[in-house]
Amino acid sequence: MPFQPCPNIAAVELRMSWDTKPVEYVLHYTRSPVAAWSAGTIQALAENVFSYFTDEFGPLMANAVSFDSCYVRDLTTEAGLVFEYFPPTAVTGQLTGEIVPNNVAIVMTHRTALAGRSYRGRTYLGGFTEAELARSFIVSSYGSSLETAWEAFASNVETDSNQLVILSRRTGGLERVEGIGTPVVSSGLRNLRVDTQRRRLPA
């Protein structure tokens, strides 16, 4: 399909793997105040997202989870800047115990100041162990730890003039001429019930 420009927005792909299956968390950022990305700011974003995410979420994820890299691409043009950060040594989660199936996830919801589907997003957090589950729910203390970790992660990344946004590519069923990003103002767990991401299951 034709490339859709998303001015001054960078796509961040935090690349992980567990049980032989690659898994990605995709986030979107702008500079704050809004400005063009440079090779330096793209590289710093990749390094910071990887570092802060593994610092906060490593202790909350199973040691079967491998944090492989962080890939960032400027979506302003089709030939936008890219950078992929690889850690110098292997980085894994720290929880011991049996990991839950790949498809099991808890939803972190992201809100902007605007109403509508184009202005909210979600991240499917997975990779925890069975000790954090109580049948179809995560235990409340683990849910609180996830929210605290996300708050710290998001805050740390934003200290380097990065703004987390919800990227909207379509409206009313039609593709926008340009994608637009709306700043995230809050993130949290809507509930403690686990959800599923079937695409994460091994083939």
C-alpha cells in the first residue's frame, strides 16, 4: 500500500521474543515541542526506550523473555531516518517460574484529551508468570506494579523532550492524507482481567 506520511512522528518498536516467537510493542512519539527528528534524537529515543523499559518491566517479566532490540523510524517521509539499538549483552526478564502462554496479556489503556477511537490506544503487556495470575485475572498487587512501572517508564522517556502520542491513520473508515498524533495524557489498566493476542502464539 502507498506510504502514508505522519509528520514529525517516530514509530518505536520494542522487539522481544519468548517461546521462539518474536513479539513487539509499538509506540509513537513526537518531539516536545514539536520539531523534526534528527539522527541523534532518533538514536537517543531508541536507546532510552530500551533502557527505561527494561529497567522498569524487566523485574515484572519472566526470565524466558528476551529483550532483543529497539527499532525507531521517522514516519515523516518514506525515506525517514531509522536506528536500531541492540544491547551489548543479553537482557531478559527477572521473574522465575512458569511463563504464561504467549497470547495471554493485560491491557494498558492510553488516553488523550479528546474523545473517540482515533484518540485512544492500548498496549498488550505479556510475558509474566503463572504466579501473577488468579484464574482469569492478574493479582491486584501485580496490576499496581505494572501501572507504577509504566508511569516511571513514560516519565523517564519524556524527560528527553519526547511526547508519547496516539497515532491515527484513519477516520470514518477512510485513510487520512497524513497520520496525526495526539498527546497521551494518562495511562492505566482498565481492569485486571487478562486478554488475548492470538498472533503471539508460536506457529
